[in-house]
Amino acid sequence: MKKGMKQLLYSAAVFTLLTAAPSFSSAASYTVQPSDTLWIIGSKHSTTVQQLKKQNGLTSDSLVIGQKLLVPDPPEFVAATVLQGDTLWKIAKRSAIPLPKLIAANPQLPNPNNIWAGLDIRIPKLPGQYANGVFPLPKGTYTPFSNTYADARTWSTDGSEVRSHEGVDILAPKGTAVYSALPGTIVNAGWNEYGGWRVTVRVDAATTFYYAHLSKYAAGIKEGAKVSAGQLLGYVGSTGYGPEGTEGKFVPHLHFGVYKSSPSYHSIDPYLMLKWWSL
């Protein structure tokens, strides 16, 4: 009798494991909707067209309405399961993140005060630095964005260079306000053949933030000027990829980059910072 009961319990446990809903840590299924493109789907799920094509074995960008695609979980989150007796406040404290950030990372919860053991939630990843930054665009003005850092870029002054993208692109309508993410000193302002009208702000002794493709500057934005976090720098545009005044070679967006000067001048990936600031 005891042996039969053990076998029954074991079978029930196996069945539960096999039929349990997938957690946030596994890939999810997405159904292609009218007007969807791989870029739109990638933006919704914080991934790139190249990654979607690789994950789904696609050889072209063509999609069919109703087609099922595998989409990865966003890299800016860690999957977690609510424990017995948990509240979001307890989880936020245990994860060493602010409660408002945890709530913002889980918009699927209709009532943040009503959670239960076994519920899957997402814990936003705290960036390694500059967690107190301000998102450079107003809420509700920009398209959901994925990580375009290190993507291939082919434009160059002589047309022969293939280079690595040194920032993250955030699409927004031309004229959208662009704010300084941190306080600092403007070290570059003016035309750049790649970045168009751009602003570079030194935020500490070894770090600069780079805002590119602006349509125009805010008043008082010039080299040597001090700026505060949240201060208006300029407006989204599509300038660059040519001599001064070139615009319209791509859709309007903000290119945001972060550069370090030590041990040598180099870019770093700003994606986690941007996602954290956007919450």
C-alpha cells in the first residue's frame, strides 16, 4: 500500500512539472499580428531582428499573420517566483531594489498588493553604475526599444567601413524633448558627420554621455556649459551621416552612448541603464 502511494505521488509530481506553465526564464510564443514586422516584434520584446531570425530559423524578413514565433524574455529582467508570505515590498527589499521599480517592471499585475505563492514575476536588473539617472526622453513619447549596441553599421565617410554600433537607438517623433540623464559639463556640441547635431556631457572624470542625431539644441547648450539631470538639451531628429545639415537618411531617433576614457577611450553598453531609468 505504501509503495503504491509513493508511486502515485511520484507520478503526480512528474505530471505537475510537465504541465506547469513556463516561467519567465523560458522563451515564449508570440502570434504575428496585422502590420507586425520583425523590427516591431523585436522592439516589443527587447530583442533584435537578427536574434529573432536566428531563434526561429528565418531566412527572410517576411511574416504571415497568425504565424507563431519564439521570443526571448527581455534581458533586463530576472525571473522570480513569489514565495509563501511574500509581498512586493519584501521581494523589493530582498532584491535590493526600490519598490516603485519592481511594480513598474510588472505591469501585468492588476493589483500589486494581491500576489500569491507560485506567481511568476520579473525583477529588474540594477545597472552596475549610474542607477540614479533620468531617462532622456519623456514617458509615452518613444517606441519600445531593444538593445542595438554592437549591431553592425555600414555608413562611413568613404562608404567602405563596417563598424560596431556604439550606443542604443530609441525611436521618437522629430521634435521630442531630449533631457540630460545626469548632471555634468558639456564637452562637445556641434556637428559630427556620424552623429549629426550632438551633445557630449562629461558626467564624471572618466565618463561621457553622448546624445546624437538631434534636430536642434535647447537654449544655452554649448561647450563648457553645466547641465543638471533632467535639463533640456535639445530635440530628437534624424541628422547625420554626411556633411553639416544632412538629415533624413534614417527615421528620427535618439542615439544614446556612454564612453569611458580609462584605460583607453571606449564605448560601453548603456542598455541596462536606459531600461532601469525608463521604469
